[in-house]
Amino acid sequence: MKITLSATQKQQIDLLITKLQHAFSSTESEDFLCECQLESANLPKSLRKHFYELRTQIHKSGFFLLEGFEVDNNKIGETPQHWDTSWENSRTLREEIFQCLISCSLGEPFGWNTQENGRVLRNIVPIEADKNEQLGGSSSVPLFWHIEEAFHPHRAEMMTIMCYRNNERAGTNICSITQMNIPEQYLIILKQPRFLIEPDKSHFPENNKSKHWELQSEEFLKIKNFLLNPAPVPIISGPEGHERLVIDQAFMSAVDGDKEATEALEWLYQHMDEVRTTVQMNPGDVVFLDNRRVAHGRAIYKPNYGPQARWLRRINIAADLTKSFEWKQAPYARKIL
């Protein structure tokens, strides 16, 4: 599904952005996100209707593309050469506020302590050292099917991915559980706790080395426990017509020796490849994903690694910040430890 902003909608959104730009120089603060949450109620009602339907699962597929927001290629400056960039960038403040506003209509943006020290609005750019890894900076290998933080009980319910640049025409692969037609013999297996999921590498210490902060080894102990003691989980859960999906192809496997589960999992990956939707995002485009029902990935592409390289931003969104209170310093905190 594709939604195109009208001229009137863009005018209304620009007024909200300008108001927030006058008050804040960065989107990475609790004060900004609280104010952004309040201002998101003033977004055009016709837009908020789409967001509401996605959040409440009235929207059948669980994803859509919003287009029509204009990005000035010269004004936003060069693509960062790494995710480890400043948290304050006045050149992209307008674009950041826009993504935060529409994300707040879905819930509460949040970050992970073990993923860029809790940064809410993450940069996704090609990194040559990571080109063969299952990380956002890869390019020489497909980014396999996954939902964000599939291993964690407090993963995002929703997410937005916004495009700043995509001259390479890289494709974002999307597959909703509503697109799948799973035979009963496999569905029975996929609904049973016969699968293990490890944390993805973006939460490991070696992928969180920064010039701007330093995380201590003890801050990764909870992540290490997921790695050492993964609990068997089902891939599909929920009643018929309202199923939910938990998947991370690069870091998921059947329980040792379970040949039936392995066969079902391999069939599922192949089926997802066959029924997937591929989107080539343009600057200003935003993909909205229900992280409870929709997996995503990325095709192989050839990045230029220069100042005009592919550049996306991603926001994880929680329906209720207090559900993860035992993982944070305060119930309403936005950083999961």
C-alpha cells in the first residue's frame, strides 16, 4: 500500500516541524520526544487514521509506504561514513523531526543501551568493513529475513525506516505473515517452541565501539545471557487471522536434532522469498512496519561509499514504555539496558 502526502498535508506537517525546530536543536533528548509526542496529535487526521489502523492491526498487511515528503539533497549534507556520528546534526534536523513526529503517532520511540548507547534515530549507511556481515551496513550479502530484536521480549512493536538517499537503488524486502500461505503440516510445527534465536551482532561490544562514548563490558551481560541460554520459542503465535511472527534468519535455528522443525524453517524462508514485496525507496519515503507481523531484509547492492551513498534512518517504537520497566532505570525511560 502506498500513501502520498497531499499539498495540504505537507503544509500542516511543515508548520509542526518549524515549531519544533525553533525549540530544539536535537531529536535525541527526552524533552524533545515528549514534546514531539504531544505535537503528533496535530498531524493531519487523514494520516493519523492510517497510523491508527496499522497500530491496531486493522490494516491487513501490516506495512505501507508513505511518499511525498521532500528532502533537499544539498541541504542535508554528505552521507555519514559510519553509524558513529554526532547525535546533533542541524542539517538533517527537519527530516529527523518529521520521522519522529510520524513515529510518535504509532507509539513511543526508544533505543537500546547495547546498540549505539541508546540512540533513538539510527543511521543505516554502507560500511565497507561490514559488507559481508548481517548488519545494516552490509551490502555484498543479502540482509536476511528478520524482525528487529527478535530475541528480546521487549522488542519494538512498530518501526519506521526513512530514506535520505538511495542512488544505488537498493531494494528493501518486506514480507508480512498475511502474505504467507503455510501448509498445515508446517504451521503446526512453526507454532510450537522448537526454535532458538540468538542476539544479532549489532548488540555485541565489538560493534558498539564509538568515538563519542564508551560502554563497559558488564553492560553487555544481559545480551550475553541471551546468547548462552536461548529459550525455545515458536515462530508463529496468536489466533487465526491475527497471527504474529518472530523470525531472524541469520540468528535462528531449530532445536538441535529437530529435523521436522529444520525442514519447516527452511520451507518458510523459501516461501518468504517467493511472496515478498520489494520496495526501492526514494528520498523522503518512509516505510512503516508492524514488527509483530512483518519481517524485512535487503537485497545485495553495490554501494559507492562516498558522500552520496545510500542513507536511511530507523526508529524503533514501543506501544507502552512501562512494559520493559525491569530493563530500564525508570518505567518511562527510553533506553533499554
